[in-house]
Amino acid sequence: MGTSTSQINAWGNGLALRLTKPMAKTAGVTAGSPVRITVKPGRIVIETEMAPTLEQMLAAFDPKKHGGEAVAGGAVGVEAFANGDA
């Protein structure tokens, strides 16, 4: 299913677009699926917001930007006593 026509309808104080089951299935969406909507004059684009896969997150990882210590500073609490820093 590539292109389809539909109609914008009134829904309360706003407008709504109804997706048929085949449209939703093809797009991989169900009720409650997060989507990103981009609006430009004469154009509305609705894209699914998929959570990134582990592979995508690892590919985006930059050790220079994301590496290193999570918490800078000296030992505190039990760590301080275990290391003799207290």
C-alpha cells in the first residue's frame, strides 16, 4: 500500500485523520504508537517514532563524547573507608 486518499474530519475542537487497518498495519502502528508530525504549508508528514535498536545506539556512540567517568570526584561513603581515603 503506497499512496491512499482520505479526508480530514472535525473532532471536538480540532481535526482528525482516520487510518484504516491496512494503512496502520503497513505503517506498523497501533493505538498509542508515538509518531512525529512535520507540518509545512500544504504538507503534513506523519512518521513513526521507533525506539532505536541496540545496533543503532552502538553505532551512534562516540567514546570522545560519551566515554570517561560518569561521576567526577573523589571516593565517598564506604568507598572512602575501603580505600583509606577517609
